[in-house]
Amino acid sequence: MKTKDYIQLEQDYGAHNYLPLDVVIVKADGVWVYDVDGNKYLDCLSAYSALNQGHVHPKIMQAMVDQAKKVTLTSRAFRNDQLALLYKELSDMTGYEMSILMNSGAEAVETAIKLVRKWAYQVKGIPRHEAEIIVCEGNFHGRTMTAISFSTEPLYRDDFGPFTPGFVIVAYNDSAAIEAAITPNTAAVMLEPIQGEAGVITPSEGYLKQVAEICSKNNVLLIADEIQTGLGRTGKLFACDHEGVRPDIMVIGKALSGGFYPVSAVLADKPIMGLFKPGEHGSTFGGSPLAAAVARAALRVIREEKLAERAELLGTYFMEQLEEIPSPYVHEVRGKGLLIGIELKPEAKGARRFSEALQKRGILTKETHETVIRIAPPLVIDKSTIDWAIPVLREVLNMS
């Protein structure tokens, strides 16, 4: 079968909730992927940062194979020999005392919301069912009903109401707006340290620290959604580390499994995470022995291969090279580490055509919010590969 055959089958039998580039990937290795027609591409999306460790990392793959031969799923009705070890390793690596394992990032966000609401009623003393969480315009925390309830993107919300109450939306990168929105019923502020889906929107230096201070002063919890930005992507283990901010609750996922298996987690200290009691929350697959073994290997790779340090060094280099490209279409290059956005001017007539042109030349990217090309290769990329990619990007960014 050829590319067109797979595309037709997908169109005929699959829901049309995505508009992918017309490339059908059949195998991958490191930063490279290959399609069914034998073409080779540099992956500059990394499955939205799930592949920080690169495609099919041999150490993570071996851990998955070894565990799959033993036991894959017990449910949380029973204990397994991998989950407790993962709990300890997450604590040692991140500094948080406790964690809870889920599957998707959106599921972890929902878990954090439940945890915050229980804290609001049991600890802060907010009247039951009146807790509010402040979120930011342009946010992306998933596509569950609760997550879209506080989205400001009409595409995610239209035709899907009624919505979950309890959220207050303020401008991003405006700490004063957060402070002004706090009331006696405010339980938490939830934000992304960098808004990936909004177009790699990086806040002003000091913003996160200001928000953390406001939250502390008002007895409000700070939740950082680091599902895309965490685990090395921005040049630190967490994007919040760039400002020395330690959120009360951290949400992670994606690269927590290196792309092998859906694994996410919520991290917090005992006074918060300890509020969950048996039966209040759970997941059949969350914290399975297979998930835990894969996550343990994925974390080891991040540490041993110093992927955060690589992202900082190579991200700076990549950004510098992109900024030097003369193009009539580029408005701005922004980002941190290897999370980079190229925002285009209106005369570019959208980012999609540039992603399609890059595909034809062997680089896979994804447009976001119509005007931004996201550049986020696996953190195992090397300088010579970046040097290969720059002339291709220069050519496409200057096409008519």
C-alpha cells in the first residue's frame, strides 16, 4: 500500500478530528522518521514533546519489552513491584514528596483540579462546591469537558456545552490580572510556564515568580502544567526552574514515557497529595507495572544523557541560526531550549503551507494557531543535524 491508500482508508473509516500532514510514518529512529514510500524526514515536532528522548530509544524499549514479558497490568486493586520504585525515583528527581500516576496529560490535569478542590474545602475552608481556579487566556490543558470549559479557543468549545463551572479566566503574562481576580473562594492558579499550543508564547521574565509570590501571599495553590514544557524540553528539568519557582502542584506527562506508553503524573507534597483517600480517585491503567517500568527508564535516559543540558545548548544554537534567516514572512522567533516558535506575518498567508513545503524537503513540523511554525525536535538531536536543517528552513521561509 502507498501513502494515498492509507490516507483514503483513514478518511473513510476514521473520525475527522485531525488534519495531519499527508505523510504515513512506518518506522522511526532517534530524530528521524520514515514513510511507507521510503522517504526520510527530520521530526521537528516530537509528538508535542512526548519524544524528548528520541524515537524508539533502545533503553526504554528494552525496559518495555522486559516488563511486558513479566506482567503488564494488575489494576490498582493489587500492588506491583514497579510503581513504588517509580514513586521514589520521581521524588528523588523532582523534590516533590508524593505523586499519583495517570495515563494522558488531560487526565492528570483533571486529577490536579480534583485535588485542588478537595484542598480548598478540607484545608482552606472554602464553602463546598464554591471553589474557583484562575486560568489564563490562550491556555491548553487538554480536550476533556472540564478542560475545554475554561479554554478560550472557540474551536475547542463550540457545540460542546454546557460547561463545567468554577474557573476564572484572566490574561496570560499579567500577574496583576491574577492578583485582581483572587477572591476568598480562589483555590488555585493554573497555568503553563510557556503556552505551547497557543504558539510557543513565552511570558516576560519574572512573571512566574510574581505569580508564585501572589499565590503564597493569598493562600492560593499554584499549579504548573508542564506536560509539554517539562522533563528537559526548555533547557531545565522544568520550565519553572528558569525562575526558581516551585509550584505547589506539578502536572507532567508526554516525555514521562519517552513516547512508548501513555503515562502522566501529578506531583505534590504530603499536605496536599495526602488528602486523597482510598476510592476517591483512580485509574485502571494508571500506575500499571508496564507504565511504571517504562517511565523509570524514560527518567533514567533524561538524567544519564543530560537531555535538559543538551536542550539548553542546542536550543540556543538553533534559535540563533533561525533568527539570522532573512525572510519577508517571519515576524518573530521565540522560545526556550528546544521549544521554538516561528511566528509569521499576515502576508505569509498562514503557516500550513510552510509546513507542507518543509515536508516535501524532509522536515516535519506542525503549524499552530495558523500563524506559527513549531520547531521542537527530540532532545537527542545534534549540531550537524541542525546545520543540515537550517538551509532547508531558509529556503522555505523565502518561498513565494
